[in-house]
Amino acid sequence: MTQLRLRPRRGLTLIEMMMSLVIFSFVVAGAVLLLRSESRSFSLGSERVAMYQNGRFALNEMEKDLRTSGAGAPDMQPQLIYIADSVIVFNANYWTNTAGDVEAVYYNPDAPDSAVAALRTTSKITLPHTAIQYPDTNYRVGATNSPSETISFYFARDTSTTRTDDWILWRRVNNLAPEIVSTNIARVDSTPFFRYFRVSSTAGGIQSMNQLTAAQLPIRHTVPVHLSIADTGALALIDSVRAVRVTFSVSNGKTGAEERFRTLSRLIRMPNAGLANQKTCGDAPIFSATPLGVANIEPDSSRRVRVGFVRSVDEATGERDVERYVIWRRMSPSTDWGDPLVTIPAGDTLYVYDDFGLVPGETYRYAVAAQDCTPTLSGLRETADIVIP
């Protein structure tokens, strides 16, 4: 019987193993370099997106606000207040917290009362980067405070870093605390953050848009009453501004070789600047009815005042231009009506408004005025004092 003999199998030599390890090391090193390159490309892509989002958000916020400059402001209230290379301050009826108020651009029920009407001389602010106090007069629509608030955009150095070229874009409404719009901002060489363009006319009457020079800035609306006799010539130069170009760079927030910058620029037009309110509704509304206010205790023990009044004479006859009724409320002994409580659309013969959440034992008084499409308010008609039971 023949026996089969197994042939011994030959293994790897030491040289072959070393060569295999060297080749494997090259393959792994190449894969690691490829992964690092891909990771770096992904990080750079994410940084670029974040930088553009930061810059575009800042531009969008400024454009959204600046385009409302002058909207809803009475003729006597200046539209542009102060302009400089890093500051722009203007008035606009930007928002309201009163339901049914159609004059404001936006409705925000959470907006504080101090941010939905014009500043008074008793609540002056200091304009950014200046010692200028504003306002120097009270602006009213009829007997009430103007609904147009003051909005400021300004660039300021970021004091949280040691760099001298790092800036923050701030936004402030009236005398509220400023809010940060964007960080990691830098100038583009010596280019101003804000450049302004005004309308000018040649001897032949041809109009063109020309940029204001650096020597002409800053400009302030120094005449208290806009469109007054004194608000002409060189003093009215700020009223000729129709657009502003915003230019800046945004960085990724890093330093050294990893720092990256992207430049953004946008021309923002201000369509309301330079326009006067057109009086197209004739005379002020003829509202002669005396409103009546009655206090009651509700079944849940809450207090209610029902204010009732009949429509204005010229809502259904005459000019027929009454669009709404405005109601105010104040507590005795105060004589300041402040901002409106609510507006009611026109269209009825008898109007009723229920006011809740009143304090027992306090004395309230209500006032009502009719408003036409100009908008112009009639005189205020007041209720008698109402003591809450």
C-alpha cells in the first residue's frame, strides 16, 4: 500500500512581510491624506456658507428696515435723522402692537409700548457715536403722539476681542437696549460701511443720483420740524438722500493662516424718502358723538368697561371717508393719553368695545376719534370718569 506524503507549504519570508507592511502603510497613509483633504474641504465649505449667511442676514435686516424709512411718518417728523459712514438713524412706523392698526408696516403683539411710537422729548436718546440728543421736539398726529419710532443701525468695535479691525453691527429701536445683528465684520480697506446717494438736478433740469462725499458726512436733520420754512437749502440736504450702499467683509472668526474673508455689498433704496403725505381725503372727520362707558362685574369676578358710540357724521354722508375709529384709555389723574388702545374698522351704525383686565377701585377715562384715509384724526371725544367697582 502506497502512502501519500504531504508536501510542506512554504510561508512568507521576512522580506516579503516587510514589503507588504510598507505597501500597506502607503495605502493607509494615502487614505488618511484623502480623508483629511475631504474633511478640510467640508469644513471650508461649511465656513463659507456660515460666512455668507452671517453677511446676508445683516444685509437683509438692514434692507427690510431701511426700505420702510419715512413710511407712516407725519410730514413734520423727519424721515432721515442722522447719517455717517458707520451710522444711519431714521423714523418709520415700522411696527405696532395694536390689533387692527393698518398704518404700521408690521404687526407684533409682543412689541413693547415704548417701541411702537415716536420718542418724546422726555425720553431722548443719544445718537450712536455722537453726543447729539434726539428728539428736540414732540411729533404728533392730531392730538396724539406720532406712531413712527426711531430706528438706528450702527457699526461699533467689538471690545470682546483684542483686534482693532473686528466690528459688530447693532440695531436699536427708540430707547430700548441695542440688539446685535451680526458679528465678525471688518471694513473693506478704507471703504465706509455706509455710502449715500442723493438726487441732484443740472441746470437743464436733468436729475441724477450722486454719491455724497466723505467731506459732506456726517449730516444731521437740524431743523426740528420737517418741511417747515426753515427746512430748505443746505439744511435739507439729508432729505435728498434716496439710497444707501452697505459694504463690509465677514470673517470666519479665526486667525492666522486659517482666517478667511468674504466681501458683500448691496445698494438699498429708500422708496419713501423725500415723499410728503398727500392729503386726499378732504377735511378732518366730523365726529361729534359723546362716547359712553359703563363698568360691570363679570360672572368670573373680572371687571369690564363697555364703551359705546355712534358713527361719525361723514362716515355715511358727506365725504364718506371715515375708515376706522381709534380708542384711547388712561387712568385718573393722568392727563396723557399715550398710545392708542385699539382701532375699530368703520362700517357700523353703533360701535361697542369691551375692555377687560381692569383694576378694581381705579378710575379710568376713555377717548374716541374718527380717522379718515389721509389718515387724519378728528378731535377726541371723551367719556366721563369710570370708577371700577
